[in-house]
Amino acid sequence: MVLGLRQFTDRSGDGAGEPVLNTENEEEIMHVQHSVSIVIGNRSPESPGTLYISTKKVVWLSDVDRSKGYAVDFLSLSLHAVSRDPEAYPSPCIYTQIEIEDDGDESDGSDSESNEVLDLSKVTEMRLVPSDPSQLDTLFQIFCACAELNPEPLDEDDEEGNNWVFSADQMPDDAAEEEDSEWHFSQNPTSSIGHSNGDHDVAHRVLELQINDQRFEDPEEMEEGSHSGHQ
């Protein structure tokens, strides 16, 4: 898989057309939103086009130029959120952060986003601005649903290195019944502000291993310290 934003010109049909999907990969259109502007990095907004959200990617196609279109896979979206803060951006929008390939270039990505010749491989931010801001919540929910369909695949190193992460039903019965157990489990709540993929996926409920801060203290020493404090 190629990370990042890319040009997309594969259309079918007359007029502005529709994006050609990867039907062999069971890709389907989940939502179509007309009259949406796209803002790439720090550049000015493109003329309104049509936004297509499929089970695999986000596609924006210009309504006036069939040669202009962009796409990004959900696996490349590290974060998406609703932005209504005029200090962050003048228009309400869906704000996204995009993962890019690490080519060792330490240059500022914002420079490549504002240059006359746009290097899509270095674009790290994208905004989708619907003409009807009331559609933002609907778009956000669809983004969340499609992100859930595209969890980040685990590397072999992750699978081997995370063997200590386990669910509560995998705990031995006797350990689960101990009242003074030093190991505690909690579930992360789902964030209602934004959604991020990968290692920091706040939309997935993940069991985290938490260690009692007092696990290294001797109970007898704690008791003696308590008595001495009252003398």
C-alpha cells in the first residue's frame, strides 16, 4: 500500500463521472456529498466538487475538470475530526491528517504544500469543506464507520512484542478473584471529538494494563510508617 494523498482520475460515466472502484476488493460507495471544496495543505480551496466516501478510501473529483481528482486510503488517514473553530480555519470542515512515506527528507512538509508545484507525497493535512455545514456530523460519522472497516495491520514485530497485552477473559480465574491484585484493567472510552487510526486509535475499546503505583512498597513498611506518623 502506498501511503499519502494521490492524484485520482479513474472515472466512469458521462459528465463529471464517478470514481472507478476496486470491486475485486469488495469496495463499495458509502456516501456521496456534492458541492464540497478540498483544501490541500496550506493552499487555497479548490472549486467545489463531489466527495465520494467508499469502504476503502476518500475520493474528491472536480465537477468541471475530469482530469482533476484526489484520493487517500483510510489506512493513510491518521486522524479526522470536525473543525468549527474559525481561528483554526475560516470555514467549518472535516480536518484530516495524512501519513506519508518516510523518505528521510527532513524538509518542512508545509513548504511542499504551498509551492506552485504540489508534491502530494509530502502533503500531511487535508480539509474537506462542504457548502452545507450541517452535513459535517454526518460526514464525520461515515468517516468513523469506514475507518473501523480499515484497522491498521499489525507488523510481525508488534505481534511478537505485544504478547503481554491480553484481555480480561484470558486472565487465570484465581488471579481475577484476588481482592488485593496489583494488576488492574480498564477500557478506554470512545472519543466524541475526533478519530485516529493506528496505535492511538481512540475509537476502539482497548484493554490496557495498568500497574498499581504502590506495587514496590512493602505493606509492613507502610504500616510501620503509618503508626510512626500518629505518635
